[in-house]
Amino acid sequence: MDNRQLAEKIIKNVGGKDNIVSAEHCATRLRLHLKDFSKRNDEAIMDLDDVKGTNLSNGQYQIILGSGKVNLVTDEVLKIIGDDKVSDAPVEKEGNWLQRAVKTLSDIFVPIIPAIVAGGLLMGLNNILTAPFFNGRTDSIISLYPGIAGLAQMINTFSSAAFAFLPVLIGFSATKKFGGNPYLGAAMGMIMVHPDLLNAYNLAATPAGDIPLWNIFGWDIPAVGYQGTVLPVLAVAWILAKIEIRLHKITPTWLDNLTTPLLATLITGFITFAFVGPLLRTAGDLLTIGITSMYNTLGFLGGALFGLFYAPITMTGMHHSFIPIETQLIAKATTSAGGSFIFPTASMNNVAQGAAVLAVLMTTKNEKMKSTAAASGVSALLGITEPAMFGINLRLRYPFIAAIIGSAIGSAWLAFRHVLAIALGAAGIPGFISIRPENWLDFGIGMILAFGVSFVLTIFFDKSGMLRQVEKDDKSKVKDEANNNEVKTAENVDSGEFNLFSPIEGLVKPISESEDGAFASKALGDGVAIDISSNQIFAPCDAKVETIFPTGHAIGLSTSNGINILIHAGIDTVNLEGKGFKSFVSEGDAIKKGDLLMEMDPQVIKDAGYSTQTMLVLMDVEGTISVDQGQKEVGDHIIRIS
């Protein structure tokens, strides 16, 4: 099926083009704002070629297509529904102000990342051609083969363009996000890097008396450009959009097209160079210098701390807030010996997560987990950690601990050796091309340290008994340590049935109908999704409390016969940081069917913009699972495992 046909079938199965308010895409997902979400046909869309999954989140219907493919299909969708529907939909304000700010930054920078990545990788290629690797580090590829010197010069020009004109890219994307005309935003970005201005990269080396000035009634305004800056352009785009929107409201229709662009550009331009630009240029430089200085001042300790906390930061989504800082660090690397320490740290984290999963692959005897670990481990080493981190490491806890320790050790080495990135790219093994060639050896050593420490620690946790195996080899009768009662063996379960009962009142559905794509894909396991109609969650069977998440929104149970159960209250409720949740049990408790586990406040969850749908997930169960659907009371039968 070609991209056009796929786009047509997607549109048909979301209720037609008239049901689509707007369309946009991120790195892997087509994101649709729909008038009526009930008109979508999930099952039909999931059956389409190249569709890897769907998700309903943040007021968007998300169709997972994968990198590369999503761009092409989104283009075809926009051709059918009209380019005027590109990402201009009203977005619901979900989460607290910090979460919304991070999402805004993500929405602005994700569309321009391909241009930044291309420029950065071209810069890395130029460095490979020009770095002195040969004859005692005196000769480069160019000096040995002068016939390709022109190619290196060409690549150098190509690589610097995205950073030299970064305000144009940000101006377009940010103005569109803030509701203004993106082409006016691009024009404002062009003004900020106009060749008549003093180039920002030359500002520090220019004596104060030689800085060009505009004199307006005795008021001197520096005529200095904003190459490689981020904060000033974001603020200018917001001001431009607000002025334009206001002018559209108060200007007569017959004058609007003529005067609104003129006045919006003139007013915003004056504000930019007179007030906002100089102030936020200083703020942006201080922010970047401050974070970099803290990292450099603390040395290997700073690297270790950043590496240790990088994975937990990623879990919250806060890593998107690094994008403006990293963009500015890499932009400055085009004209200096600087660069970004964030990308190397992300690479250490990804490799460490992958190593921990591969260690689980070596130790587990559960065939289903082996299959998941093999695929997700390789994926993490290549830069995609979600399957490894959420599918294996966090579920087993100790591999995650091993991974963040490995990340800390690898990142500490990189900080000690001052390894910096000059480009964005795939943070993992492919990350070498984004690192300065003279630092490749140190980058490789850091990667070996991160991998080795994570792998060995995970093996250690397993051998010491701290890493509890999901699959039980011993099928003899066991004693429940908490109540000393005899319980079923795994063998008995294999030959018979095991039943689970509803932990909460509500409408029970198969997990495939979950509003969260990760649960619906059964990546974490089979089970049910419950549209709740009460607020208390009870034990679905006799079990032991293995894990209570620090935020209180989820609890992990294990039965004596080796069945692992995850109860996850709400979707994305980890972002509430515990608000609205109360636990009534502790880790290690032996519980009976019907015991009260937790309470949640549905109104708090809804007010924050999240779904209250609750999932009960069976992890690594290989038997046949049947689900009793429909409206259920607490204690009603919902799952049979045979």
C-alpha cells in the first residue's frame, strides 16, 4: 500500500476529512485532532499496513507509523484534508504549567530537529575529513587527498547553514505554535540574522566602540544579530503572534492584509532590538554558561549525577526541556571548540539500559521475556530505550538500578575527559559521528564502562537473589512466607485454571481497548482496561505486594504461583507526583482477595487533564487468557487463565 492509499484509509476510518480539525506529526506518530473521537475505527486502522499502533492522549488521536514513514503519510493526509489544517487545532491545556511549557518546547523543536540533525552530522563528517588522524596526527584525509578539499568546504558550508539561520527555523515553528502567521515568524528570524547586522559570533571579539548602532532621537540601539540564539527568538515569536492576533481583531477587513503584516513586523522588530533581544540574549547565555559551568566545575561528579538522573528525568518527559539548551550549545560548537554534554550523557544512558536488558536476556528462563529483551536491548543500544526501560528494566526494578549506575559511571568518565557532541543524532552506538573525532576513543571507553557496569550489576543482582525471576522453575509446593499457608504450585496452575476478580467497579474491556497505546499494544502484557465508576481499588486475588510506585498511582503484585500483576490507576498519572492517590498497603505485605489497596481521586485526575481508566496487566503469562467484559462490581469475576 502506497502512502496516498494509506492516508486515504486512515482518513476514512477516523470519520472522514470533515471530522479532522487538524493534523501534525512528531518523530514517529501522526497526530490528529478530531471533532468526534467516537467516529474512529481503531480495529480497522490497526489492520492497515505500516500502522504499528494507536493511542488517544492529550486530546489527540495518535497513529504510530515510525520515523520516515510518518512524514510521508502526514504529507498525503494534509494534501487530502487541506494544508490549512496543519497543526492549528486548539490544544487542551493539560497538566500543570511546567508540563505545558515542556510540551510547548517539544512542539516547537520537534519539527526542526531533522534540519539540526542534518547540519550537525554534516559537521561531524567535515571533522572526519579535516581532523589530523594520520602520520603522528599531522595529516588529515584532506591533506592526504587534496582533490577532495573542495568537497570538505562544501560540506562545511552545508553544515553551518541550519545554525547560522537558526532564528529563521525557530521563528517559523514557534510563531505557528503560538497562533501567528509562520511566514511572518520566518521573516522576523531573517531580520534577526540579517547580514547588515554585526554577526553575533563576532560580538565578543568586537571592541565596544566598534559595535554598530542605530541612533533614534539620541537613543543608541545596537545593530547586532542573533545567530545561534534560542530564547530571544522564542520570545519574539510569541510577541509577534500576539500582536498579529490583536491587529486582526481591531483592523478593518479591507485594511487587514495590508497593515497587519506591516505593523506586526515593525512593532515586533523595534521591541526585539531595543528591549527583548538584548535582555534574553544575556539570559540565554547565562543559562547556558551556568549549566555548562556547573557541569564542568563539578567535573566527573557532575557527569555522574547527570548520568544517574537522566533516565528518571526521561520518564517524566522533562528531557524535552533540554532541547533549547542543547541546540544553543551545538550552535556555538560551529564557531568554537565547545559542544553539548547532554547528547553524550543520553548515549551512556541508552547503552546502559540496553546492557541491563541483555543481562536479563542471559539470566531469565522465561521465553516470552527473552524475546522481548532481545529486541528491546538491541533497540536501546541503537538509541530507542522505551521498550527496554518500560518493558523490562522498570518492571524488574534491579536492572533499572543497574542501568542508572552504569550510566553514571560512563557519564563521569566523559565529564572527566571533556567529551562533547557537535551534533544531534541517535544517542547510542551510532552516536560516534556526533562526537568530535579526537574524542572518539574516550566516548568508546565511556560506552564500554556504561555497558559493562550495567551488565555485570544486573548479573550480580540476579545471582544474589535480589533480581526475582518472573518464571518459576521450581514447581514443587511452596509456602507463603507471610501467612504460612499452603498455596497452589505453578504446575497446578498449568493444568487447571486461575481466576482474577475485579479490583474496582466499572466497565471492563480487553486491554487492547485501552486509551493508552503502550498498554493496548500488550507490550507490558495481557489484561483488562476498566472505565471506573468508583474510587477504591481492591486486591483481585491473594498475592504479595511487590512494588508500590513512589507516586502511588500503580502497584505491582505477585501470586505464589509466579503470576505478576500490575494495577495502573489512570493514564499518564505519574505526572501528578502522588497528588490524588493514597496507599493502604506496604511493599512486602501479604494480601487477600478483596483487601483495600489504594484510593484515588478521579476529580483530581480529570482536572489535570488525564484519563481515569485503570489497567490490570498480567505480565509474562503464557496461558490462555479469557476476559469477562461488561459492567462489573468489585469482586466480580473478570479474568480466567487456563
